[in-house]
Amino acid sequence: MTRHDAPVSGGAKVPGADFSVREFARSANGSHRAALRLDAYADSPLDSDTLAEVALLSRLERSALRYLRSVLVTPTHSDARMTAFLVTWAYEKYWLADALELVVAAHPDQPSSPGGESPGARLRLAWHAVGERFEPIRESVVTNLIGDDVIAVHCVTGALDEWLTQAAYQRLAETTGHEQLRDTLAGLLAVKRRHSAFFTTQARDRLTGSPRAQSLARRRLRRTAVPLGSQDEPARLLSRLLGGWITSADLAAIDRRLDGYPGLAGLRLVARTAERATRRAGRAPAVTGEPTR
Amino acid sequence: MAFDIDQYAETSTEVTWQDLDFDAFDADPLPEVTLRTLRYMCNVEYHTVCYLRDLLVTPSHKERDVNAFMTMWNREEYWHGEALADVLGRHGITVDYDALKASRLKLEWRDKLAPLRQSILGNIVGEDYIAVHMSWGAANEWSAVAAYRRLAALERHPALSPLLQRIAQQETRHVAFYASQARKRLEKSGLARRLTKLALTKAWEPVGTSISEPEDVKHVMSHLFGSEEGLAEIRRIDANIAKLPGMDGLTIVEDALRRRGVAA
């Protein structure tokens, strides 16, 4: 076999070469349906708060293809190692979302899809929808001028997304009294850990020794929605996610973790994201009948 | 003819070739003409992710079925690339991530502008533009099935031919998706039919043209379709395309070959 992840001959170190993309692709995790044991929810259904969180997490996982779309119009698409990873990542996320959706669907009273927002919030979502249509146009022009450094930003974003969603999975597994949900989440988390392993290795390698990538990341991360897909979600749900389902200790730990990456200290990114979500939710009318866990 | 997307997603899997006797390539190596064609096919398969990007910049990605299909399709094509790269590897031709990156970088601005063009068009035209994608995809996948089957038949190699048949088998499911989507959307809208006919007539080129040197495109087309049998195969593809609503009379594949002086 002559093909490797790392270049055969000498030269600069390939970013993220410590993570074997070939091995990752070869051992991809597909459908989780056989392990879901959905009948467990008939006897012992999840409470409405948990169900709302599972539904939100499924939608966030579903947003992979949307993210892929804005990533692929940038120079990241030329990096065959990145695209090989992203192809499998999108596939695995498809099945993560599928598993969570089926858990929700196993309940007769499912949370309604996001809505019931104030006019202001509805306008914001509509504005996002317009922005989304034209995002690839802007992205392809801007990032093609920037060049390869944008890959570092995409990797940090991927890592942040994983840290946040994994914290949510983890907290949910700890607080739920539902044994089957706990097992399911443990299985899904194992899949997600490989995603964060890739993104963190890539991010660190690409930021190290590149002041340009670092300053680009600092600038762009402030404007990036994490977790991925959160820009399509109502403020009340995001503020629940970032102000309770994920604890403030988790958020602080994630910000500290980001501080450890070359050139990214002091951004307080997720703390700010949480504050923004809380502010926006405060402006939205109170949602009645949403019990806390 | 409805396409069952759930069934497709659940059964979508990477093509396998580990059970095939690749040692057969040591005793019976492939000729240079075939390796050159395989190199082209391998490149096209790995580049699917770049086509995906073109598809996703327009409103099509919003739809659940499209989303599911694109995810699975993209991964299957990646594995076709891996399988073909393994065959090439047996002949001392290395196709690694760095080689792929180098070839993608060679496309430069022409390639960088592709999603921009697509996105502007897609956003102006909206829904009906998806019909163009789906019909285009169907034409490409029909060609891919034909190309793999032709090469399998030409070579009759104990390791290569079964692999190509397996790849072609997966491609037939892609055809089913694209063609059923195209039919559904073309039936609904006169504008979609006019746009699609215009796009296919004016802009369609054989798969891989935009990412390959012209002489490589010509080599592959002559190698696979430059005979009487090849031409018959091409006409079958054109007949399939012409059966899509509003596409009667189109002979885009044969026309593309004639432009290159290939057809027999």
C-alpha cells in the first residue's frame, strides 16, 4: 500500500496528520437504529423539557450539510484531507440526527417545531434566511482572497461546535433518569469524540506559527454562530441550551480550552454567545408551560 | 417511480473490494490506456465533493430528501475514489490527499467562481433551478454507469471488472434518485423544462471535463465510446435523457463526443 495520510516524502508537516482520516472514513458509524430500543420510551416517556432538548440537538446535528455548503465554497474544498473528513463527518452527523429524531418521534406529544416567537425574533429568523441564500456568494469571494488560512477558522468552529454539543449530551446523560436515553447518548458521544479529535488537532496545527491564521480566526469567530445550526433556532431555546442545559461551568471550561489555542486567548466566545442568547430571549415573550428539569 | 430515500440511506454503504483478488494485477497488469482512464475516473469520484458544493449553494439543500441523498451519495463516491486509487496503487500510481489537493489547486479561478455563478443563478431562479441540477445529475450518472460497464466489458479482468460492476451498481441508485427528482420537477413547471433544456443543450459536457485536461477527456471518451458498441451505448444514454419531460430530441452526449471528434 503506497497511500498514507502523511506525505511520503519530506517537507512541512501536514496539519492534523496525527489523525488518520483514512482510518476514520473506513470505520464510519452509520445508522444507530438497531441500538435505540425505542419501546423503552413507551413505558417510560421523557419529560417535555428533555424532549425539547433532544429535538433541538437533532436539528443542530442536521445542520451539517448547511455548514458544509459554506465551507466548500472556500479554499477548504481544495484540501483533500479536509474534504475526505467532512464527507464522513456529514454522514455520521446524519445518523446522529436520525437517532435523536427517532427518540423524539417515539413520543406521542412531540415538541412543536420552533415558532411562537415575538415579531422581532421572527424578523431576525427571516433575515437569517435571506442571509443564508447569499452567504455562499459572499463567502466564496471573500475567502478565496484570504486563502488557506480560512481552513484554520473552519476547524476551530468545528471544535467549538463539538465542545458545546458534547457538553449538552454529557449533561443530559448525567441528569436524565432514563436509562435507555443515557445509553443512546453514550453511543452518540463516542461518535462525536472522533469529530472533536480531528477538529482540535487540525486547529492547533494550523494556528501554530501562523499569525495570519490566528488573527483571521479571532476576527471571524466573533461573527460565527456556534453551535452550528444555532442561527436557525429561536432565542428562547438557545438561552435554555446555553443557560441551563449546558452549565455555566461548562461554558467557562470551553472558553478556557479555547484560550489554550495559539493566538485565541481572551475571546470569551461562548460566554458572549450565551449572554447574547439570554438577552434576546429576555426580549421574546415568556414561554409558558416549559417546565425545568 | 418514487425513490425511497429512507431505504436508500439505510442501505447506503461503501463499495467493498477487499474480497477481490488484487494479486491478479501482478500477474495480469492493466494496460496503459486503461490506467489513464481509471486515473480520470478516480479523480472524478474524489471530486464529487466539489460538485456537491455546487449543488448545495442553491436552494436544493433545504429539502430533506435532497439532504439525505447528497450525504450518502457523496460518501459512496468518495469510496469509489478509494477503490480505484487502490487499483492504481497496485500499478505504482499514487493518488493521495496531497496529489488531489495539487490537482484541485490547478483549477484556480475557473473553479473558484463556479459556486458563485451557481449561487447567483440559483437564487434568482429559485425552485426551478433545482430541476436543472437534477436533470444534469441524471445525465452524469447515466454516463457514469455506462462508462464503468463499458470498461468492465472491455477489460474482462478478474479483479477490475467485478469492482467496476459493483461501482456501476451503486451508480444505478444515484440515477434513480436524480431521474425521479428531475421527472417530478420538470413535470410541474414549464420554466423548469425550458431552463433545463437550455442548460443541457448549451452547457452540458461529459463528467470530469471541468476538472481535467482536454486531451484526457478525449482519451477517455475514445477509449470507452469510440467504437460501434460505444456509440450504441451513448445513444442509449441520450434516449434516457430525451425521455425526461420536455427533453425530447436532445442528443447531448453524442453531440459532446462529436465535438471532440470521438464518435465512430
